[in-house]
Amino acid sequence: MKFERVVESHTYERFGEILYILHKNNRKYLNDSLAEHGLNLLQAMCILTIDEKTDITQKQLTEILYLTKSGITKAINKLKQDGFVIKERSEKDNRKFVLKLTQKGKDIIPTLNAINLEWERKIGLQDMNDELLEALKDMTYKSIELNLDN
């Protein structure tokens, strides 16, 4: 399959290049949209992941988001400072601390979802057929496995 589209007199043909450009522009759009709420994309991803997972530790968050410990620490510290997240001692294991959303953190979730859905709408994601989306998800999981093997 050959990918080709000319943008500003450049043709994007390599799949990796297309993914990189898509990711870069997704990140820019989301960071710009989130800035008016005092957040960036990494912080939003942390909020959404903490909401989805109960009793998640900072270490687990690092593993789920495939980010560095220092990057997650910086994001969580800012989220704590801004009142979106708290750390509590785990009820299951008092040696561990888990991340929880405050009411402010819970209240921002619909906005985060709306910003993401707006980006998806603007790029036409709803027009993508289910098979292609599933194939992209499959490639994503394979890329994770590939890098775990190395």
C-alpha cells in the first residue's frame, strides 16, 4: 500500500513518516486546546488514565503511558499543585501510594473528551472504516511487543 499526499510541496509516502506527522499535529492541536484549561497533553493523559484505572500507582502510570519516570513525576506534581490529583496511601497495601482524581479532576474529564472528539471530527476519523482502525490498533500492539523484545 502506498501513501501519498502533497502538502506544501512535500509528498508523504512512508508510513512511519505519516504516523509521525499525524502524532506531531495531534499533539500540537491538543496542547493548544488544553492550554486554555491550564493543562497539556501529558497531564490530560494522566487524568484520563487515573480515571480509568482504580488505585493506580505512579509507576503503573509510567508503564501504561510508555513515558519516563521523570516526565510522569513532573506531570503529576503539576496536577497535584493545580488541584486535579491527590496521592493517597493504598488501602490494599499501605506501603504504596495511589493516585486519585479530585472533584476538579473528575469535572475536567468531559472537556478533555470533547477536545479529543473535536480533533477526531476535524480530521475525519469518523470516516475511517472499522477494519482500518482495528488494523492500526493491531499494529500499535505489535510495535509495543517489538520494543519489549528489544
